[in-house]
Amino acid sequence: MCQRRPGACRVCHPRPVDAGAVTVSTREFDASRWNEICESSLGCDEDLEVRVMRTTSRDIRGNGRLRARTRRVAAALVALALTCLPVRAEAGCGCEKPPPKPAQVRPQVTYAGMPVTLFSSALVAGQSYDVTFRAMGGASATVRGVAAERRDLADAVVKVQLTVALPALPLGPAGITVAAVGTGAPILTIADTDLTVAPTPVALPTVYGAWSYPGQQAAVGRDGVVYLSLDLTGLTAPLVFEAAFNGYPLRFTERDVLFTNTQGFLMQLLVQPGDPSTAEPIPGMFVYPSALPSLTSDTLHYSRHEFNTYYLQHLERLPHATDPADADWHLDGTRHIDHDHLIIGIMGRQNDGTLPAPGATPTFNLSVRAYSLFYLGLVGTGGISTSTDVRIDSFVPATTSGGTAIASGDKLIASPDTVSAESGQPLWDTYTSGTRSYDAGGITYGSNGDVFTNGTLSLGGGSILHGDVTAKQITLASRATITGLRNILANLMSFMWVSVPAGLPDLGAVRVSNAQTIVGPGSFKVSGLTLSKGATLSIDNSAGPVTLYVTGGITTSAGARILTTDKNPEKFAIYVASADKVALGTSSAFYGVVYAPNSSVVLSGGGEFFGAFVGGSVSLGSKSKVHYDSTLRRQ
């Protein structure tokens, strides 16, 4: 999940426009529930002024009209998270979320086998208790636990708590009764409005592809919110997910979705902070309407950035390693937040405009697509222009056995100002990493050097583009050729934000005049990167990936080199959290991925660039060659 301040993990993707009829309805937030949620779920000021707010939502397509109706828990959560400024749990490892407020039960949504923690002044440390969970249909299960003193995630105060594993129960609302062993007298009773039993989690794929999970059911709470559990264990690469319920029509928008985890933390919203009635979707996070609304739900588009930083900082003996005595806390005293076990809540409506009934949803097939954060290839958030005699195409180098292959699909891309190539013959093509070698020999060129831009593609005289073009406008100079399709862009793309995780090792301004080495695995903060002519920066990523978060600009002079031990481009990443210029000039081969959506990116020199590149305006210098890693392109 993304680091929530200010959103380090948003990916570029077009946000399609609903071509169907759109009408406006209003939905009121329940003011009484707003305070309740503030008290129990988010670290907001307890004196927060309660306001009844209205948000707009497009009308559903179906048999009924969308009626204005008060939404409760999740709607209040969304509104509250957009307007209040909670105290954050700072850890610098992705553990930067608003801590939950003190409550009688936490979390309020989880699934069988996961811990449920109960709080009450009547609990006595060391005393055994029977905890009975009762589903709304009458099914019940009792588990036994011993109360103990532990730090509360909400306020870090040591309190008596009772933690038990949630037993298997029917999906939906469940009430709780706690009694001391041997007495039978209840000391704590919690209504089923405060706990929802979610389904066991769906393990999201860690590799690219299309996936189907048949026979799924989601849980519906007393408030009509639909909940689905997700397991993201082992997912460290930046990925984009799209998901829909096939067989369960559900209408919802960006304002209707939130992610929590099984500890009770609010993890992610799909809209930017501000007034919920006008809040815009976060770039890379959105919902688009179903093409078959009578059969399927709307589709959620969700982006997750690299989590190598998070996992590396939780290794044994590092400051952010978890406390062996209490896994909810780090050894340095900061909160540990679980990013692997998530609950998605959707405030949807059925096609007749009604809320889903509490309990379990009908059975459906969950459809999921996963693809790379860098699936678009070479990107500029401006336009694309080339000088004369530029060649744009695709290719694959020799395999380790000496054979060759042609990539199935690859992209050169940009998005509304300009990607340009200076005079000379820059080259855009593709190669495949993985089991293939990175040798220059045995290259087979292909016609998958596609180009995308939100702005104008200006192809210089004598240039040849072996691939398809999608652009707002296409301009060809004399003798310029496009071998593939020419598509005029209808919907603009949004590109993710970049922010620097707190607590990273700070290398300051890295200035290399001779030679310097950065040893991984690790993620590092860099205020600027400068390589003088002839200088060499070595990236030792043999033991694991190296990621640089750059807050300033990058300048590598002609003849300078950035060398990586492991030539897999995803093992060396540069994220630029500024609008400063990024100028990469190299006399050798560069292997890596660069994400600098607000910067002017210049790739120049006599060397070659392997991987994927995202910039603002992007320039390809004389004789530069850019090779897109086509394994990143799969969608």
C-alpha cells in the first residue's frame, strides 16, 4: 500500500470517461456516526466540529435510480480522513499512517484466524476470559484468552487488553460478549454494528498477468458496506491492479472506496485530501464504470509502489525491525503497520439503488489484472518530439543460450508538453530481461516501439517509428515514417506523485568526480546527484535492489558512467521528488528505472539506456539509444 503522506505510490493510467448518461444525486453523511468514527478509528481532534456534508455521485446504470440516503461507517471514514489532520505514526518504512483512536474492539473488520483486541476497564491482567462471537443469524463461537498489559496502538499507553483469534463465523456483522472464566457474568458486550466478519483473504498476484478467483463472497456490514480481504504478502515490486466482481453488480465511485488493515489502521483513500464533495481522485487511483453493468461491478484501479524499502527496513537488527515481544511495535518504539493484510471497503449500491443487505454477498468471480508500474515504457508528462533521423523500434538481445526472440509488445511514451530528441540518431527499442543476457550482440529488432503522449508527437525529418502512436496530436516532418497505427488520444493520463519515505539513510548531495560506490540492498535519500566528466558511480545491487529517492536534480556529464552489478533494471530505481532537471549522459550502458514525472529528463551521450524512464519533458540526445525492458510492459 502507498505511503499516505503525500502519496508516494501513484501510477500513470488513463481515467476513462463514462460515456453513458450521467445524473447527479446527493448522499448525506450521518453526523452522529461521524463523531463515533472519529472516536474509534482515526487520530483526529476529539473537538472536531461535526458537519453534515454532501457528495455527488453519478447515477447508476440499472433498473432503479440512485436515491439519496445516509451512509454510515465507511462514508464517515472517508469524509473524516479527507478533512482532519491526524497525528501520524512515523517510522520511515511505510509505517506512516494515522493511528486508530481508542476503542472497545479493534479492528472493526477482519477475518477468521486474525487477532481481535478488546479493551475495557473491567479487564484484569492475568485473568482468563471467554469471548463469545455471535453472527447475526445466530451462529456463535467461544474462544478463551488471557488479558495482558500492552501498549495500545492508538495512543502508545500501556493498557490491559484481551486479544483472541477470531473464530470461523458466517460473513457479516457479529456481536461480542466477554465473561470471566468460571463466572459467566458478562463484563463487556459489543454490538454487531462494531465488528464485521470478512472473508478469508484473496492472495493478490506478485507477477504480471490476468487472474480469476471463482466462488468468492464478500461480507456486508450493518452499514451496507461491502468488505473484501486481500493478502499482499511478498509483493515488493511496483504493480498496478485492476479488479472487478463478475456476477455481482455493484455501483461505486472513487469516493466510495477505502482500505484498512487488520490492525485497524486507515491505509488508503482514492481521493485527494480536501472537501469530499470536490476532492479529485489521486493519480493512479480511480474507478471506472462497468461495460456490462447488469452483470459486473465497476472496476477498481489501484497502484502499489515499490516496497523493497519497507521490507529492507524490517530486517533483523535494523531500527525498524519488529519487537519480538510485541509485533505491533518496532524496536525503536515506533508503530509497525501491516501492509500485507488489507481490507477493502466499498460503499456501493445495487442496480436498483438499494444498499447491499448485511451478511454475505452472492457468489462472484473476482477478476484481477496485474501489471508493472513502468508498463508504459519511456514516459514524459509533456509531449514527444524528435530531431532528424531518429529510429524508434523494439528488439530483444541474445538469450543466454545464444538464440534470439522478438518481444510481444513494448512502448515508448510521454504525456501534455514535450519529449524531444536532440540532433543525431537516438534509438528507442526494447529488450527482455529475466533469463536473457544483456549482451549487445544477437539483437533482433521488432515493431513494438510504440509511442504515447498526452500532448503532441513531433517526429523529425527522416525519422522512422516502428510501432503504434497514441497522441493528442501527431506532426511528421519530411521523410518521417510511422509504421504502425496512429491513434488520437481521447482521455488524458494521470501520473503518480513521488514523496520520500521518512527515516531513509541520507547521503546528502552525491558529487562524484572520480569513482564512488553505493552498496545495497537499501533505499537512500539523495539531495542531488552530480557526476563529472569521466566519473564512475557504481551501484552494487548484487545482494538486493538499490533505490534512490532524489529531492533535487541529477546531472551526469558526457563520459560519466553509472554501472550496476546486477543488470536487471528493476534492481536499480531512481525516484525524483522534485521538478529539477534530470540529465543522464553516459558513455556506457545504464541499467535501471527512472521515475521523474515533473522533471525535464535528458538522455544523452554515446551510451545506451536499458530499462524504463518516466519524465516530464524528455529529450533523447545525439546517438543515444534507449532500450525498454519489455518484461515491464506486460499488462
